Amino acid sequence: MPKTLASSLKSAPLVTSPLRFWHRGQVMNPGNVPPDRTLLDLLREDLRLTATKEGCAAGDCGACTVVVAEAKDGRLQYRAVNSCIKPAHAIGGLALWTAADLAQKDGTLHPVQQAMVACHGSQCGFCTPGFVMSLFALYQRTVAQGQAVDKHSAHEALSGNLCRCTGYRPIVQAACSLQADATQAVDEKPIVAALQKLVAPAKTDGDYQRPSTLPGLLQARAQHPQAQLIAGATDAGLWITQGLRRMPQIIDLTRVGELRRVEHYPHHIAIGAAVNLQDAFEALAKDRPVIAPFGERFAGWPVRQSGTLGGNVANGSPIGDSMPLLIALGAQLVLMAWRNINGKGRAVHRHVPLDRFYTGYRQSLLAPDEVLAWIVVPRPASGEWLGAYKVSKRQEDDISAVCLSVQLQVEGGWIKSARIGAGGVAATPARAVKTEAALIGQPWNEATLQAAQGAIADEFSPLSDLRASADYRRQILGQLLRRAWLESTGHTTVRLEAFA
């Protein structure tokens, strides 16, 4: 159990808040906002702030990108997010910027806007507001802090934005040309002061609840087991915009302080369910650097900054990329609930191995009153080797056709242990136990590889869909095992990145 748990499990009242956020120097307080209304609809339809565009309404194109900031330690932390799949209430207590908020009152352009003009970064212009906002977040994180923008950071910051006119070169050039302008610096002090005042609890109708403590979250879940739990809402937002699903009651866990931390222990790390994907992958990559490029391919920057590792795991999509990786790492989940024991309410928890968590397509062992609180990941054992692979139609910002992660311990040329997680080949993320059995105790050579390739082809019965055929998926599983064999035995030119 993470060390912060014992100190936080005291009865706490549920903290709920109206929708109040900072925008253009004032606190906005729009009324009668349904819990499942998106931020994009609030901006364009309710507030008539039409600089933000709607493209795909699925979080894929980036035309709707806005920037939000949270006050932390007296400063603002800036994030570019997709407003089309972000619930409007999720920005309660945050500061908001759209593309119409950057230029000064006299019309002087912000440095990111001026760079786009100077580098001819806009063609048809529909996607431009989203690119500008991604660049504004990059500017605030780097240039405003005295750091230069290189091509890698530019590509990473713009990874969630698509341009149908194929104008990427001048946009990347604009990003790399950014220079700090002291006259355009954001005056953070009054914004931080305004946001701190928004933290105070206020009465609401309870349709959208944002508990700030773990006991508050567990009690809210116990009282409303039918409510939709959300974190970054990168999946739940699609259920609203694409599935037209109504969510009359939502519990948002992103403000629960205990679940926003990554806790480090000698033998494992515990990643809170409200830790965003970017921070979670960075924490995992400290022990296993191969995870860093895998994490960058998970999704574009806005999705990684909004979505959470806990949400990805709880959602349980068979093509979610994080679960095969976590299965290969031997991750366990901490599930928590608020139960009445001997006439007194208290928090209870249980540990479940991730590879036993899923019971069917998007079904799991999570009880209606439970919350996934932490993902516990063991630290690398001596001699561990890890490979993490994703095959998709696009190199970046695309959903997997097949995902495979392989963890091996090889001593003296013999395989001591093996764990393999697979995605896109079954109704749930799955562990390839038969393939592991074909590897363990065998010499790590061509004959053992071929036996493992045959085992993994027989272990799963994938479906054919728009991303790949069943036969293709079976073949790719075997070829990814071959890639793992080549890499783990010293070949250095297996990955595309090696030729860059």
C-alpha cells in the first residue's frame, strides 16, 4: 500500500464546485452547464468564442486545441488539451487561453503568431488556431523559461496537430525560431491569486463532482456507483462526441491529491490513477529508457498531457498500448472502496495482477463501488531486457493494430524468465503464457525463436477489422518476437529510429 494512504483515509466531506475558471483577466462562471457538455461546445456555442475550431470531434486533429494552466507552487503549469473531448467542467479552477487571447490589445502579435506569419506556417488556416495553441504551450514551457526549441521538442509539441495542406515544414520551422519576448510575458501572479480563490468549496447539484481527497472520492463512488468515473476523458469524451452517450452524473478524480503522485520505493513504483500519461511514461522510462520512444508513439502531446495511465487501464480497450507493456512488467493494481465495516465506514483495498484484471471485452474485476487507485510496477531485476513494440498505419498519433511487449531475463545464453503482453489480438489485453512457456528454460537461439513464433501464432485468435486482418496480426506477432530476439542479442539496426 502506498505510504500516503494511511494518512489520507480519514472521513472527509465531498468537495464539489461550480464551473468557474479564469479567462481574459476575469473569472468566468457560466451557469446551467450539463456535466457531459464538452469544453468546445461551451466555448463556441455558449460563450461564442469561435477562434477554437471543430475538426474531427475525436481528439485526433488538434484544430480544437486550447491551453489550460494550473497553479502549483506559486507558478502556472501549462498544458495543451483537445477541447472537443474535454468535459467543460474539467477546467473548473484552471486558467484558459484560446487563439483569440494571445495578441495584445493594440494588435501586436504574440511571438508564436509572429513566427507562424514569418515562416508562412498557415495555408488554408483551419488548423492554424490549434497549431498556435500547441506552440503557445511549448513557448510557456521552454522559451519563456530561457530554453531553446529544437526539432525533437517541436515535433513532440505538435504531435497532436494535423494539417491537411501538408504544411508541417514551415510550422516546425516557426517552432524552432521562437524567441522570448519580455513584453509578451504572462503576468502569472494575479492569475495564480485568482485560481487560489477558486479552490474554495461551493454547493452544487452534484452532477459533476471533483473530490480533492481520496476518502472523498471513495465516498462519492460508494454513494453514486452508477456515475461515470473520468480522469483525462480522452476515451470518455469520445463516448460523448462519437457515441452520443449521455452522462448525467460524472465523478472526476483528477483533483485527488493522493492519486496525482508517483511514489518511489526500493522494489517498485506506485503510479497514482490521476497521473497523466506523459508523467507516467517518464517515470517508467527512468528505470527502463526503452519506454520513452514507446510512450511518444502512444498518442499526440495533448492526449498524453490529459489522459491518465489509470484511465487507460481501467477502460480496458483491447488496443490500449499501456496494458501490454504493464503486463510484461508484472504490474499490479490497487483497487479501493469505501465500505461499512462493523457499523463504521472505512476504506478497504485489494491488489490484483493486471494480467488477471480483465474478464471480457471492456469488462474487469472492478466492482461498482471500487476505484482503481494505483498501478504498482516492479523495478527492473538484474539482467532484465525489455522490448516494447507498436504497429499502426501511421507512425505517430495512431491506434495500434498490434502491440507487443517482451520482458526477458537471459543468463549465459539461456532464458531464465519471460513475460509477454499483447494487444490488438484478443478481446482484452492479454498475457502470452503459452509463448512464455516455450521460451523459459531454453537457449535463446534461432530454434527457440521459431518455436516461440509458432506458439504465439496459435495462442491468439485475432479478428480482422479496418486496421489489419487476422492473418496479418498473427504474422506480425511472430515478426515482433524476431525483432525482440535480434535486439536482445545485440543487433543495432532493427528499429527505424536507428537509421535517423
